[in-house]
Amino acid sequence: MGPFIGIAFFAVFIGIFVVAIVAGLRIEKKRREALQAFASQMGLTYAEKLNALGEMPCHEAGVFQKGRSKKAKNYMTGKVADVDLILTDYQYTTGSGKNSTTHNLTVAAYCIPGLDLPDFALESENFLTRFAEKFGMQDIDFESHPQFSKTYRLSGKDENAIRQLFTPALLTSIENGLIPKEVRVQAGAGWLIIYSYPKRIKTENMQNFLNDTFDLANKLTVEAMS
């Protein structure tokens, strides 16, 4: 009976594996169809995927430099109120073997005319970032806003320019909830990039995500140009 039981368990395992793959494919197909319809509704150009990440104008930004197996899917481009927009699902993998993790994000990138932003990355603090800071990872803090410094990790090459951008008014706005915890903000290659973390946005919430990120981009722009 032993060999037969082993074969039965193996068959069940294979069956579950196949069902999971089929279910995943159906979910992705449904998402593609929903986002293609959303793009059409918003007057955006839709592509199922990019053949190479280098085709994305903002690919030099920090979030696109992480990991491997990088993919931009459900790639939408166009304009919102005369601002160039990229709205896309983005996927990359970190680690290896059993310790590998695939990250799935939704990215909204804005290229705002006349806006000259220093490259920076802003994310919520967590145990890992606090631990890494003890070993020299950059975190730009502001004595005038200890709550911001405690809650967020801010980094970038030109610290002076970043400090000029993050005015007391902007820091206070962020402390008061301007940036949701599940959102991260970067600037790079002339683009302002706002993305969901650690999960991508559900299709039914895509309009709200677009509205919220555009509103956030406007508020950051006002501060940067003031």
C-alpha cells in the first residue's frame, strides 16, 4: 500500500499545483481586461506589457533598480491635466531560492513640466530600516519635526537639495497624513513616482489610486515650487 499512497499524494499535489496555476492565470486575465477597460475610459494608451524595462522613461528611478526579473505589466500612458502619466503594475524579485520574494506593486509616475526635483526616496520606517540605519543606511532627519523623522525614512544623494524641498510646511502636512502608510514616494530621472507597497492596487480601486496620487503629486509640486 505504501507506494500507492505515495503516488496518490503526489497526484493530489500535482492537481493542487495545476489548479493554482489555472486560477492565477484567470485572475491575471480578469485584471488585464479590467485595466484595459479602465485605460480606455481614461483615454490612456494600454499595453499588456513592456518588452524591456528600458522602454519606460523613468526606469532609472530607485524603485526600478531593485531586484531582478523586473516586469512592467498593464502599462498605461497618457496625460492627466497636461501632466505626463505612467500607470502600471510592476513586479520584481529579491532574494534567492526558498528566501526569494516577488514584489507586486502599482506605480503612478508623473513628469510635471517645470518641476526640478532632487532624487529622493521616502518610505515608512519599520524594523528593518531602523536596524539598517545602525549600520550606516542613510536617513535624513529633521530636528524640527521629530514625528516625521520617527515615522519615515528619507534618503537621496543631494541631502541639501532634499532638505530645501522638504519645507516645514510639507513636513507638517506629511505628519498630518498627506502620504498614506501603504504608499511610497520617490523622485528620479525627472519623474515623481508614487507606488503602492506591499501590494498592488485592486482594479476596482484604480480610479481612487489615480486620483489620490495625482492630488499628492500636486501638493508636493506646490511645495517644491514655492
